[in-house]
Amino acid sequence: MQATQIDLVAFLPSHLDSALALSRQAVWPHRLEDWRMALDLSAGVVAVEDGERLVGTVLTTCYGTDCATINMVIVDESMRGRGLGRKLMDAAFELAADRPLRLVATSDGLPLYEKLGFVRTGTVMQHQGIPEGAPAMPESIAPDAVTFESDVDLAALIALDTAAFGGDRSGLLAYLRSVGRFAVLRRDGVIVGFAALRAFGRGEVIGPVVAASADQAKALISFCIAARPGAFLRVDTTEDTGLSPWLSEIGLAHVGGGVVMRRGEPVAPIGSAVARTFALANQALG
């Protein structure tokens, strides 16, 4: 068999079409617009075979100096087992510099990530489907407490998100405001929670959702569902929130997920003032 040359080069917008084809091979739902959003918010590397065929991708999304997430790790099925995944991860580490790292692992990628020093910290539960009607608003939440706000106070959302996520995702939230809309939960006029709603894949995604309680999270999700009757929706949450059974009950089937992993930072959540009902950056990116 003739050896081929594999080069790792910077991920440029000109690579997006080939990256989309690679994700379709992996049966991922991403549209070209979803890839473009991820690249706009990140830096990345692609693996190119013989100067022509794109055979691997990785993106690193940095949130200030607080942390970084590693996203969109894909190796062409014909190139697996040759150490290319490790080379892509090494490139992602360089892009992250000395920031603590986070990712969500598939079962295929889990052994490599454990070898690279990542530790398990939880489980992401992915739910999707077309709900049959809008779920009832929790009794503890006033019916008019949640609204869409086109001129939302982004600084207030950033403060809540930073407390929940443990890093500055201001760039992500600003981008989401430009491509989607925010449902906002207020108490006594003060924003206490929010949910982003935007197009993604074959439908729309609700998230990130940041709230101080399960009832607040349910209120935000229910409001978004009511606003999109008949739409195909996706919501991801972490197992520890306890929202997964409720999401299944309202018509968003549990279809998979991944293992939440961290490297170089404490396992416990950095911020404790707000519950992380949906907060992992790579889930927000898709």
C-alpha cells in the first residue's frame, strides 16, 4: 500500500464544506451554518491527506483565560487506528495553551481522552423530538415570568452564565443573540435565568439554559416549546440535574449523549450560585 502524506494545517473557512461532509459520514446532524458558528467562535486544525482530502478536524474554543473546550473531533473512518486522533488532540492542546480543558466524549473517543489525562465528571443526556403540545408551566413560576427579549441585557446573562459555567462565555452569548433569541426569566424585575433558542441541525436547539432550580429550567424550556409548536427540538442536559425523565415525558426522547470530562481543573463545578442545567460549551455549539 502506498504511503500517504498527512499534514495538519489551520482550520480555515475554505475547509468548511469538507468538514461538513466528514460530519455527515459520522452521522452528525450539523448544517454548514452550525460548522460556521463553531469555527467563528474557535480556532482549529484540520488533517489533510496528500494536500487534497480533508480527513480530520478539531476545534478549540477558549473562554478568556478561564478554560477551553475541545470540540468537533472527527477522524475519517478510513484513517482510524493510525494515531491521527492523538495528533489532532495534541494540536488542540497547543491552541488551548495552559487553560484547563473540557470536552464531551463519545464511547469511541473515551479511551484516548482517558490516556490524555481527562477525568470523568458527569454525563450529558441528549433529548430531541417534536413535543405533543406545550408542557404546563411549573406552579412555582408565574405564567408571565418568562418572555422573549430582543434587547436583552447581555451583561446580566453573562454574569449568570459565568457563575454557572465557571468561565467567560460572553463571545458565545453575543453570537447566540445574533443568530437566535433569548427567553428570559425574571423575578421582581431581575433576570434570574435564561434559555437560548436557535436553529441547529434538522430543527432547533434550546440551550444553553441557565437557571437556579429545576422548576425554573422547566419553565424556560416549556416557554420555548410553546413558542415553536410542531418544531423538531433538541435539549441537552447533564444527568445530575434530574431533568432527563421530564424531557422524555414531554415528548423529547432520550437519544444518546456522552461523558463529560475535564483536564487540569477541579472536578466540582467552579460556580455554585446557579445550577448548571445545560451548560457545556460544546453542547451549546452542537
